[in-house]
Amino acid sequence: MFETTPIIVGLDIGTSKICAVVGEISDSGSLNIVGVGQSKSRGVRKGEVVDASIVGEDIRHAIGEAEQMADTEIRSVYLGVTGGHIRGFNNRGFHPVASQDREITEDDVQDVIKNARAINLPTENKVLHIIRQHFLVDGQDGIVNPVGMLGTRVEVDIHVVHGNFNRLQTPIHAVKGLQLEIEDVVFSGLASSLALLNNHQKEMGSIVIDMGAGTTEYAVYSNGIIKHTGIIAVGGDHLSNDLAYGLKVPLGRAEQLKIEHGSALVEPEIRGHTLTLTNDHGIAEKTINLEHLRRIMSLRLDEIFQLIANELDQADLLNDVREGVFLTGGCARIPNIQKLANQVFHLPVSIGKTNSISGLKSALDQPEFAAAIGLVRFGSFETRKRLQEKPGFQSTLTQTIKQIFRRS
Amino acid sequence: MQEPTPQNDHSAPLQPLTVKIIGVGGAGSNAVAGMLRSDLGVLSALILHTNSRILTLETNAQKLVLGSRRTHGMGTGGDPEIGRAAAEDQEEMLRQFCKDADLIFIVAGLGGGTGSGSAPVVARFAKDAGALTLAVVTLPFDFEGNRRAQQSQVGLLKLKSSADAVICLPNQKLFRLLDENTPVNDTFNFSNDLMTQGVRGIWQMLNRTGLINVDFAHLRSVVQDRHTESMFASVEARGEGRVREVVERLVASPLLDEGRVLEEASDVLVSLIGGSDLTLADVNKIMDQLNRRVCEGQLILGTAIDPALHGTIRLTIIASRPTPGISHNQPANHSRSSTMEMGKSDFEAPFFDEPTVLLSQSRFKGPPPETTPENTEFLFQQQNARGGHARKKSGVKMKQELLNLEIISKGRFEKSEPTIHHGEDIDVPTYIRRGIVLN
């Protein structure tokens, strides 16, 4: 906040790669991506750190690359977290309006939010996000701001994302070990959705599925608000593992086959096609049936989509989604994945594009960067909020103190 | 304490449950004697043995030497037939003891003559007397030999058909709970202790008033006439992360086959006892985790508070799976619906004296049968067709049938925490779980 052009860095520690994206808020207030850095991730399984020292090295590498590209020094980051332990659920708080004239005041709103936030979580769990959805006044739904309305009871719906405290601390610890400060910790499924969706898409109802190597995160928006978030600890690594097992090839080779010959659908015309694998000297080693390869992939991907669809169906959300499904993350590159998702969800499916952010074209187009770009976007909201509060000595002071405590 | 008859006026004075416990054979007698020494409260207990040595056992329980006319108090020599006949000789006295009981526990170690032979007979008397009959039995160690293993299986089967439910503790599994250097004596003591815990778990569940009560009617509706074989596990965890730990320990328990029993169970009775610091959120968390493990079964929860257990959670689980051979013949629903207006007459459920097929019920799986290549092809095709039909959409639960035949490597996920979703380990390749065969 003491800098003239604030630098915002999003750091996404993924299962296959770690990426850092540097954004800059221009004088006009728009967000501009000025640098990206990435590194192969070696110490992460299913989105969670399993070897902190290697992860530290990889982070340093990614950050270094981003620093070089953006020609700046990175001191603090917005950190994306993921892992099978993270859960999202909706909660409702309620507050009776006490005043004589039944007019809802700012205090009532604060009270009702406080009530909604009083969630009984297990002690080892920590709340990551509390996102306000909308208010209800005397049962009337969909109110954005109830202040000034008349009513006897006001309610608020919030979406809570929480996870296991210790497991959330591990990546934080790894980042802090590199003398980097953490501005905030963000659930990466949420970050991806911020990067991909514009207001119209949020309003019409959209599902964002970020299918990475280790985990698949999803977020559902409708009527402009977050309705649901979730995570399944299954991703592209599982595809490779399935292939390695099913085709009896080493994991590295399976990974390569997935990238070169993979597809989410089994087309009838590939029936009987085979691939000949050669060893280092170019001598044929093994023949693989292409149909098997694709069937294994197709079944796994189909299952992941089914799991998400079932969950959303149970929460009765699929009917609210009109805009469609947006895929991102490394697995969004798999050919025909849109068609497969369309068969499962019966909704228009497209590969998500990062909108309303300008900057490096190379970074914006890649699905792998969605979460990191989303983190920058999240950071830009926070920074703008802070910049707006700047006038007034007192608020600056409290902000500073707040920051000191948050960072400690 | 809860009343077994719901139609009674609530304001009427509560009639205490009459719970009786019968220890049969050497192991059973020792276990019952142990139970009486512990904090089980006042139970009316009886121990039976064909060997007059039990008379020297120091306990408050009534003692009865079975078949003294036949064996002269020398034991059965491991012949269940003698055990059965000995128990039938004493029919009058046993029926007398079982009278007016609401719930009878039968505790025995199967494998020997008295346990395997007499326990089913005693169970039958208990059932005839109108009591809900739960048998808690141990199965012999592998080293005790083939004959005992076979006798225990036959005994178990007979017991299952006569008692309402059998809680079964295979001793062999205890090996993994115990240190290698444990003396033999301690091992058997430990096994007896486990039986005590099983009885105590149920007893406490019925007896303690708690956050969520499981009453006698509830227990009855789950077990009566189901003739199930149940597994039992009891774990305790204390300290900070106890909520998570207790479930982890439970699932890791060898008695539950690393949680596999939970997946197959049709009914799971959960008794959760904690100190006064037990919160509903804790209960919720534990149940949430258990729910995820249990595929199809219904979970029945009882929670109670024991001030002495401050900072500790004790989780006792009884998971029953139906025995196909028996429960098919048994109109389980009939008795279930009648539990609401439970009169004594409702107990006249058909009783099976001699199950016809004995060997097919063996718990030991033989090697897979030899097949010709054509036959294999045919079987695979069948499996394929099945897998194709039962797609997720239809809501049909996929079973991992293939898993038992061959060990599926989880590759790079071997060491990470498994991703369990509705009881399915989704780290295992999808095509295998859906039974789709390549080639």
C-alpha cells in the first residue's frame, strides 16, 4: 500500500506445476498481467504438500522466473490452496429487527451476518472464506442490500469454505520459509472462477470446473452469487496412473501417451488402431491399442464429471445454471473433453477464457494459469478496497495494524 | 433407561430392563466373571460349563455344571455333540433362568465342546423365553487346529440361526492388535476383555441417557430375527485431535478388516460415549466420516455422556451383515413391523434347528476354480455386460468384485491418503471398478 503501482502476485501450488502470476493495477484502475513464472512441482500429491523442502525450491524457481519477467521484486503473494479436505457449505443466519419502526438498519445487517458466521466447526478446521450470498427480509428472497427496508426479520445466506487447519498451514509454512509474505489464502477453485467468469456469466448461472493434475475443484454461480464450491481429489495424475496400470507402461510413458494420444471420447473410427512404442534406440518395444487408451481416459473423466453432476444435482443447482460449464486447468486441454462434459451435464460446455484482464496473451490463454490469474484478480479486489479506504489517517492506521497482525 | 413397549403411557413408572448374561464354556465363564468384576452394574449372570472346575471360579455369578450325569464334570473332550446333549439335559433350569428377561447376552468361546455345542441350545431357550438374544463369541486362533476351526464354524452357524444376532471376534485378528511377545495367557485375557467391551458397549448404549438415545426397541428393531453376523470394534481416543483420530483408529482396526466390514454392513450400530465436553459438532463430524464409509447400511447412533471420560471419546461399533443362507428364509420384515406393538406372542418366529448346508458357509475362501480359456472369456463377457448396465446414472452401487481376486496397485497414490467417495476408493482406475475389461 505504500507503493505507487501495487504489484499483486498470485501463487498457485499445483500438483504438476507451480505458477506465479504478477499483476499490476494501472493508473486507470484496470488489472494488467505483466509476468508469469512456472516450475515443475515435485513435492505435491493431490494438491497437498508432501515434501516441503522440494516444494520450497520449486516455489523459489517459479517466483524467480516471474520476477525476472515482470522486472520487479516480489515480497508478498496471494496463495491458492487446495486439497481433498476442503469443503464448502451454505449457512443461514437470522436476526429479528428490534427497532420500533421496523426499519432495517446497518446494525441489523451486521448482527445478522454475525449470526450467520457463528458456525460450529470441528476445532481442527479453519474457515477459509465466508462469502455473503444474499439477504431475505420476512422470507422474501434475493435481496442484495436490506438497509432501509421494512421488515420484522432479516436473514442472510452465506457460503463457507473451510478446511483442515494443519493441512492448510503446510503450504503457508513453505511459502513463509522463503521470506515471502502471504497477503491472503484463497481456495483455488474460487480463484479459477474469478479468473474465468464475468458478471453476466455469474448472473446467468455457470459452473467452473478446474481440473488440475491432482485435484478437481468446482464452483457454481447463479444470480450473481456463489452457490456451491467443492473439490474432488482426483485429476490428471489419476488419468496417467490408470493408463500406466491398464496399458502396463511406466508412469512417465503413460503421461506422455496421455498428452500425445489422449482423448476424452472413444470415437468409433479408432477401433483397432494401435500405437507402437519405441525405446531410446528407436526399436519397437510394445504395441498399444489406442481404443483401450482412450476408453480408460474416457471412463475416468466421465466418472469425475458424474461425481460433480451428482453432487450438484443433490443440491438442486443444475437447473439454475443457464450459461453453461466452463472447463479449465491442465485437463481442459484433453481433446473432446467438452463433448464428454456436455454428455454428462447436458449444458453448453466451453473452455474457460480469462476475461476482462489485459496483459500477456501467452499467460491468459493457458488453462493451467487460471487459478493463479484468479488469485491476482482476488488480490486486485482487496487492493482496490484498501486504496479506497486510504483517505483518513485513522483508517490507514487500523489497516496497518490489521496487516501487521494478519501477517504475523 | 428406555421402555421396551412404546404404547405404554409415558408417565407410567419406568420398568427397568431385565438383562441377563450367560457365559458358556471356559472362555465364556472367564469373560462373564471378568465382566462382573468390572463396572457393568447389577446383572444377573449365570455361567455354565461341562467341567466342574468352574465351581472354583471366584465370581458372584450363579454356576451350573452341565451334563454332570454324562460327563461327571470332566468336560466334553471337545465334542460339541456332548455339549449340546449336556445343555439339553438341563433344559428346565436354563429355561427357568431365561424367564422374564428382556435381553440375554450369551458369551462363549467357540471351537471347544461346550461353547460350540451348548451355546446354540442356550440361545434357543433364551429366544423361546421371549428375550432378545445376543451372542458374543470368539472364534479360535488358527494354531488351535482345523478341527476347532470347523467346529467353531458349525457352532457359529447354529448360533446364528438361533440367536437374534451374533457378535463375532475372530481371535486370529487379535494378533495384529497385540504385541508379538504377549504371553498366551494375556492373549486369551485380551480376547475375553474384548467380549466384555462388546457387552459393555451395548449395555452402556441402552443404559446411559445421552444426547441421542438408542433405546431397547431400537436395538430390537435392528437385530431381532435378523440372524446376522456382526463385527465389533471399540476404540478410544483422547486429546486434541480425538475426533479425527477416533475414526481413523476405528477404520484401522483389524477387527473391521480395515473398514471393509463397514462397507458391506447392512446395519451399523454406533455408540459414542464422551465426556461432558462432547459437542454435537464432534458427533456430527464422526457420523459424517462414518456415513462416507458405510455404503448401503443404515447407521443407528447412540451418544452418551460419561463425566469420567473428560477429553476422551469412546466409539463402539457393531456392524452387521446379513448371512445370505439364513436371512433369506427369514421374513425379517415381519418381525420388524411387529416390534411396535410387541407382545410376547410376536416372538413365535420360525426357528431353524438344523441348518442344512454347513460347509458352504465357511468363512475361509478356497482358491479360485480352474477354468478353461473359453469359460474365462464367457465370464468376462458377462461381467462386462453387467458393468455396462449398472452405470452410475442408475444409482446402482458398483461393487469392487474384481478386487478380491487380484491386488490393484494404486501406483503413485499408494502412499497418499485414499480418496474415498461413498465408500469407493476412487484412486483405483475407474475401468476396473466398473468391471470393464480391455481386450
